[in-house]
Amino acid sequence: MNATPSSRRYRIRVRGHPDDHWFRSVDGLTVARLPNGEALLTGWLVDQAALHGLLNRIGDLGLDLLSVEQDSDLV
């Protein structure tokens, strides 16, 4: 996704590794499976609604949300 004036880059860390199908459905985000059993999602989200939608999907999967950070270096 290309950055727009309302988009922001985020780093979202969760405990657990969602299945491959879910990883492919996270448009525009890079997902890294970390060796400590966590996953790190990074990328641009178009607005707050997109962020909240993603956080809801994470909750629906039963994954523990560990952190959400806006990447201030790229805003």
C-alpha cells in the first residue's frame, strides 16, 4: 500500500502464530513469525478504522495482543 496523508505505519506484536491463510489475508502488511512464539505485523494502515478492524480480527483469532506502536519515524 502507498502512504496517504491519513495512513500510518504500525508495528503490531501478538503472542502466537496465526495460520498461513490468515497471514495471506492481511493486505499490505508484512508478517514475521518470531522464534519466541510471537508474530510481528508491520506496514501501512489507511486509517483508524483499518487499525481497529485488524485488532478485532486478531482478537477473533484468540491471539494475545502484546503491543501496538505507530512508527513515528515514518509518519
